[in-house]
Amino acid sequence: MKSHPKNQIYFENPKIETSNAILEELESFADAIENQTTPIVSLENGTKALEVANMIIDSYSS
């Protein structure tokens, strides 16, 4: 009986930098106001995110 080599999976853990997404969005918003540029998060996406956050809060309150 022949033995077959075992398959191996190699992976590396990516380096993940710590960040504060809310702070980055606020800084982007302030920069957009000061420099008349487009913020990272649009008004539409920000509104949708707020709606989802409120639904999550409401679901825990029930």
C-alpha cells in the first residue's frame, strides 16, 4: 500500500493596525468641511449606519 503525502496549508497572520473607525470618520468629516473635500462616509451611508445602530439598540431594549 502506497502512502500519500498529506496536504498542508500554510498561512501567515496579517499585521493589523489598531484604529478607531469612528474617530477616523469624524476627522474625515472635519477635514471635508475645512478643505471643501468629500468625506470618507457619505451622508447616505452614514444615515444607513445610524439606522442599523438604532435597530441593534432597539433589539436589546425589547
